[in-house]
Amino acid sequence: MTAVHQVLSSAGPYDAVSVQGVLWRRLLRERGLGGGDYAASVDPRARTGFRLLKELRAEPGDLVVIRYSAYSSKLLPVLALPNPKLLVYHNVTPPRYLWNHHAGVAVACAVGRMQLPRFARAADLAVGDSDFNTAELREAGAPHARTLPILFDDARLAERGAPPASGAGPLVLVVSRLAPNKRHDLAIAAFAAWRAERAPDARLLVVGEPLSPSYRLQLEQIAADSGAGAAIAFAGGLSQPDLNAAYGAADVLLSMSEHEGFSVPLLEAFHFGVPVVARPSGAMPEVGGDAVLWDTGGDVAVTAELLELAVRDPGLREELARRGRARLEQFSYERTAAATLHAVEEALG
Amino acid sequence: MTSPEDAFSRAEEEVARRRSAGGYAGAPGGALDSSLAAGEPSREQLAEWAVIEIDADEVLYSSRAGAPLTFFKRLLARLLRQYLVELEARQTRFNIALLTRLDRLEERMGADEEAPPDRVRDPGG
């Protein structure tokens, strides 16, 4: 039986790339395709789904899916395998965001972007999970690269875990890794401005694993200095049920990110009918379309007023929810699953 | 109801109105620049980074059992200090040498750019 193996640079419990690995595995298994999922480094919390890359044993004819989101030297031997290869490009954060904050991750990202052409050339088929990513792939030497959106399975959003700490005021939710390109500093500034000017009882819940413990401390200091520190909570990474509960309690999702290869939280917010205020960065506009209040300026006071509209204007909320549901149809599981299987079959030849 | 397409301009108008009345005092326009903003490292920053010096107190662990693990890792770093210092020194030596060469190269390029065209050396000889 032909097997499809997935290879990642690192696997974790919450990150979008690992979640895609899990969803692809389930889809492949449903279609009778075997194989295993491997990563150069595996977070202890992800060991049930992923094995270390050194354990990969690909039989002739097996397909190797390389999920590329950061460089690892341990991925290079995979390129030398005679097996057909499908490269899935999730984007690599430009290192300029990271030099000041995490030298190791910055180096991995810098080398990751430099090595992308090597991976692009070695792949029999290359796909990006957004047009934004596909454009980078084409530039890297995969002229026939095409876009294959992420698998978005709303069944994962059904289970509700523990809700966030209750409070009377509106809840602003930020969901993304705590990393400099996500610009949590701006989200905090906009929230603090909104709270000071319009919503004294508002709360901000920040969900996401930190780039490093010291970066989390830095953001906590920014929150404390903002004047709204008591209303800002850093939840760290949440399990999907707990994240679902947070969406269920949220009044608005805020993203000030400057660099996004896709942005799953947009689709999650659409699913829960939560309005979104976001900057149109990277792939965000192609995912959010007309269902997001786009913050195209450079003024956190304007962001604050967009939060005010998103939270207090019932007609606007209803319209955004309606448009969000329409966007979800563009990314329906059935549609993307069919495209995914087609790509796998094509790469297998 | 505000339409999604009109929301941004309406937000801008409201901010202008409020600012003229003294509102949003803590959020001056253009506040998107901050210490976390991205940027390529400057020459001064490169020089600073060239000197590798890891403080054992920077060793942290983020799990629930963090405190004892952090203590153990810091202890390990101190026990291996002699080895780590040598490693830091060798890497620093390489970094400084490379930066110095880069500086010389930039100086030469600058001199060539400033020289009259007929005095620029032909790299092909």
C-alpha cells in the first residue's frame, strides 16, 4: 500500500502547521493511505501524533510531504530521498522581526528563507496555503506552484472547554503566537486607548505560546505600562476546547499582525460569529475578504474606534457575521479536502 | 448601521472629533512605531552582537515545573562555565574578525565610489 509521510521542522501542540499535519493524516487515513508524521524536533505535548524525523523509513514510491515553515538541517536528508515529494509552504517569518528578540529562531528563519529555493527545486509539486505564500514559492524557483488552502475542520470547534475568567465588560480576543511580527504591542496600545476613551470595563485576553519566556515578560511589561494592565490577561497556549470557549465569550477578535501566511483565527472567528478588526497584512485580505474591519491606517486611536464599532453596532456585527459565514464557504472542509487529495494524487504521479 | 466599507473612515472621523475635544490624549497619531518594530540590525548592533556573552541568569524554563528545572539548568551552565567561556571567546574572535573585514570592504567600496571614474580600478585588471 502506498504511504504518505509528513515531515515538519518542528511539531507542537497548538501551532497551525502541526494542526494541519494532524488534519491531513486523518484525511489520508480515511482514504486508505498509510504513513507517519515526523518532525526534526517534537514538543513533548505532541508526541502522540509525531515521531522524530530520524525514525522515518520511506519505502520506494511513498510520498513525502514536506511542511516548510522554518529551517532545520535535519530536513536536508529528506531532499535526497528518491521518493516523490510534495512541498507545502506555510511561510517563514522574515528574520528582521526576530534578530532583537531570539537569535536562534532568527537564524532558523533567515536560513529557512535562504534555503527555500533548494526545497522548491527538489519538490515534484509545490503548494502554498495562500496566494501570498504561493507567490514566494514561485519566486523561489517553483514556477508551477499553486495555492492549496489549509484544511479547516469546524468539527474541532464544537467542544467547549473552560471559559475565560468572567467579567462584565466587553472582551477583546487576540489569538496568535507571541512573536514580534504579530505586534501584540500595538494590540495592547489600541486596547488601552479604547478602554481609556470608550470602554472602561473592557478586557483583553491574549492567547498564544510565547516566542520565549523573556519575550512574554517583555509583553507583560508593555501591558503593565499601558495603564490597562489589570484588564489584560495572557493565557498562553490553549487547548482547542478552551480556545473555543474563549471565542464563545469574545466580543471582537483583534489582529495587529504585520506578517501572516494564512491566519486560521480569522476563520475561527467567522465560525463563532465574532467580528474581526485586523490589519491587511500578508495573506489576511485573501482569507478575510470583505468580512473584516480592515485597519489600513497607522493610528491606534482609529483601531480603538474600530473596536468600538465592532462591539457596539449591532447592525454592523450582524453584517460581518453574515459575510463571515460566506467566507467560511470558500474554505469549506469538503472543498479543501478534495483539492488536498487531488494534490497528493498528482504528486504521487 | 455602519457598513464594513465605511467603518474605517467613520472611525477616523470620530478620532479627529474626539482629539479636537482633547480625547485620545494617551494615543497620539502615528503611535504604530514602537520598540518592537522590525528592522535590519545597524552596524552598532552588529558590533554589540559580535561579542558573545551568555548570562546564566537568562536560562529560563516555561513549564509548570519551571523553577527546579531552571535552577538545575543554571547550575549546569555554571559547572560548564570554563567550556562555555572558551566557546564564547572563539565565536567572538571569528565575529570580530569578520566585522573588521566587512568594515574594510565598505571603506574600499566607499573610496572607489568617491574616486573619479578614470581612477576606479578595473577589477578585471
